[in-house]
Amino acid sequence: MPIEDFADFIASRVPKGKVVELGIGFQFKVALRLKELGYDVLAVDWNPASVEKAGELGINAVRDDLFSPNLELYRGVKALYSVRPTPEIVRSILELGKKLGVPVYILPLAGDVMPKTMRLINYRGLAIYVKDI
């Protein structure tokens, strides 16, 4: 169950277009796989080094504060997703999805508790939490 399977899961549910990875950090495999599959991927993180590294790998990336997001960055997005987000940003991710009216997909770190409003799906052995619109 490679982490890239998360990209395949997203591709099975979201029509091609703009998707946003929130809190990309230094884990770029999912974004790169989605790009291979023909998606317009925007990576968002507060860390300028992460944003710079993503750019070096050919991923469109910007800095944003998920606690006070710049909604203009997310115009036209089809879905939001996050790979192993820190627990303190999960609520902000869900609030952003609600504001934008788009689904949210989270692949948590093992042991992290996700909000009860999310639905758990097992995809190729990955525990993926979904918040549909």
C-alpha cells in the first residue's frame, strides 16, 4: 500500500481539474502522482522551505495560513486533500472545504483521531477519511 495509492483514490472520485494539497510539508509523492494523472495540483504550506522544494520538483506551491486562508488561492478547486496533517490543522481543513463547497480527503498518521463527521474508507489498505459536500 504505497502512499501514491492515495492519489489513485482521489483520481477515482474527483474529476480532473484543480486539487489542493494542504500542509504538504516535505512529502511530495501524492502531489507528483496526481500531476502524472493529469491534475492541476496546488501545494499549500506555511513553511517557505517546503514551498520552495515543491516548486523545485515542478509542483505549483504557495504559502498560506490555514487558520486564516486566502480564499482567492482556492478559486476553482475541485477537492482538498491532506497527507498526515498535524491534528491542530484538521478542523481548519474541514472549515475550508465547507467554505469552498468541495470534498475533503485526509490520509492521517496512524493513531490520529479524525472528527466523527468524516467517513472512513479503506482503499488498498489505506485508512482514508472523507468529508463529502
